[in-house]
Amino acid sequence: MKKQSKKINLGLVNGTFLSTLLLSACSPEDVVDKIIERVIEKALDIEELGACLPETQATAFAESAVDDLLNDGISFSASASEAPYYRFSLEQAQAITISATGESADPSIILYDSQGNSIEENDDFGDGYNSRIPLSEPLDSGTYCISVQALEDDDIPIELSLKAFVETDLNSDDVNACLPDTAAKTFAESGIDQLLEKGVSLSASVAETPFYRFSLDGPQAITISAEGESADPVLTLYDGQGNELADNDDYGDSYNSKINLRKPLEPGIYCIGVSAIESNSLPIRTSIEVFDASSIDHQTYDLVDEVPPLDGSYPISMFEYSGNRASTDVTLGGKAIWHRIDVNAPSIYFFEANAVDNSQVDPELSLFNSDGDQLAYNDDGLDTDSLLAARLEAGIYLLALSQAEESEAESVRVSVERFAKTELD
Ligand SMILES: [Ca+2]
Ligand SMILES: [Ca+2]
Ligand SMILES: [Ca+2]
């Protein structure tokens, strides 16, 4: 599914706010937390919904108490802008579960008592973006209110439901996780280390085989691929305990998936989950081979699908600092422009990308560590310009400047400002 993956979106209102905060700094940790919190709020443009007070207008779940309806459950579907509040009453104490479903809206819910005191809240339950409040302890009889907010899009319908609590509501319904007892096909009887050079692969539909298990006897940097464009595969890698390590839906310019693990996996047991967006009955070829940096197409760096290597085989610029600031004008076309940042001591960094010379370019910034993990991303901080804040430990980082909307090659000024932690003491 071609969809921009959800990224940590950090932005800032303006430099003034930052300077003020930094000058009034008393404790660096506090300041940074404040800045980052503020930045996240601004970037996500979250308007705090007020508490649900007795006089607050709310959609009623039923004309009278909902007790008799809980076994079957009751639900409403409406966007958060249409129905931000729901009210219900209980004649007797009841253990209930409240759910809000609509992943693309990214719901977040709060349960209030009749006076507007919040009892419980949830944004994301389990792996996805849906919300759930499972209350194993019965709620007393009385009137309650639920607020529903959409963090992503408040015009997308969210299904809000209320039903009797059952024990399994406490489990995240991540049916896709590969747990130690999950049935899975294996690539080999034992460790696949010796087979990686040639690669191992198996072909099956998701309906036949949703999981593949393999083990490594030594540390190995590997590449996992799933091919079958008409099925539109999605790959997820789990460790032996079922913890998710990495995932990918679409890689490069296709619907196939690929996970490159340039940092070697430790010896142990791993499991690959293969799902499909289009079809569970079409075959998908799942393979594992040794990771080979030279096999990576430069286009994946141009498109910010992968972090380029630091060996000089791909152009990466360094900032030229004057004091703690650096700024450079670049011409940004269809390819990302990469900068390397060497951090010697824990510091706070601010990156900006601004269109200059009246250019119409819409820049975006992504920050990665040298393992290729994305640490921060911002498209629009102020207008369409980008702004990123990050607290960085010593190490090597990479900043990608790219176009959010493809346009002609245009001028962009990319700037960086750093603050050593000690300067904030
Ligand atoms: Ca959510
Ligand atoms: Ca895919
Ligand atoms: Ca932008």
C-alpha cells in the first residue's frame, strides 16, 4: 500500500520561542523536554479537547441506561469533528470495554465521570493507532462521558463502541505477532548462516504460510525480502519472544517489501511475519540473504528509503560550522541531499530547511542514526518549511533533505544550530 509511513513529526513554531526558552533555562533536561513536547504539539496541531462537563453537548449512546445492551455491544460511527463527546449511563455497576476504531484517523479517547473528572484514557492500544479502555473493575452506576479525538484526521469516521468487559480485552489483539508458540515454516533445520551467501527462499501465499522462522549461529547482517507485487506483501521481523524488530511494506518503487539489517542480528531465533495488502491467496516469495551494501541501488538513497553508506560511494556533505551554526544553500531536485553530522558530546540540534529566492519548493527533513534508524522527521514546521529538534548522544548522524511534493529543482537553505548540554546548565 503506497502510503507515507507514519513518522515522528517534530517541528517548531519559531526561533524566538526557542531562544527565550533556552535563555531562561534552569535545568537542561526540563528545557529540552519542554521544547520537544511543545514542538510535537505544534507539529501535530493537537487542539486539546476540553473535559466533558455536565453541560457539554454529547451524543447519547442510548435513551436510557445501557446495561441491557452491553452484552451485544453498542457502537456509533462518526468523525471526531462530528461527535467529539459521547454520554452513557449505567443503572448498575458494570465492567465495560470502550474501543475507538479507525486507524487512519488515529483516535484517542478519555473516559470522564459525570463531573468531568477523567477516569482513564488511551491513545494507542497494542500495535496500531486504535484506542481501547478495558475496565476489568466495574464502573459504579451513574452517568459517564467519553471524548474522542482524532490525532491524524478528524474528518475520518471512528467507530466508538461500548460492550461488556471480557478478559481477552486486556490482550492486545495483535494477532500478527509471531510468538514462541506460533506455528511457522522454517528455512532450515538449524542455523542458516552457511546458506546466506546463496540465500534461502520459500514461496507460499499468506493463507498458506504467514510466518517463517530461522535461527542464526553467529551475528549476521542480512536482507529479508518478500516479492509478489500483486499480493502487495508486508514484512515484519520479530525476535524469538515476539518483539517486533523491523517492518516494511513497500520498498523502492514497488509494492514488494525489503528489510535491510546492516547492523548484524545477534545469534538466536527470529521469525518473519508475511502479510498481504491485496491478496492472501497469491504467492509471495520470502527470502533471506547476506546484506550487501553494494547491491543497494543509489536510487533508494535518493528517495530516502535507505541511509547511504559513509564510505564515499554516495555523496554526503558536511556542514561548515561558524561557531555553533552552519547554513548552506543547495539546489534541491528529485534526489535527496544528505548531510553527515558528527556529534562529539550530547547536544541538542535544530535543523531547518527553508525555501529561498521565492522558490516554491516544499522541503522535508529526516534525521537518522548511522544504523539507519529514523530518529525524527518534519515536513512542515512553519508554512511548508521544515524544522527539526533532536537531542543527540555522541555519534554519527545523517540528515536527509528532500522534497515533500515533487517540483522543479529549487533553492533551499539548510541550517543547523547546536547546543552542547553544558551550555544549558
Ligand atoms: Ca491512537
Ligand atoms: Ca507492499
Ligand atoms: Ca514541507
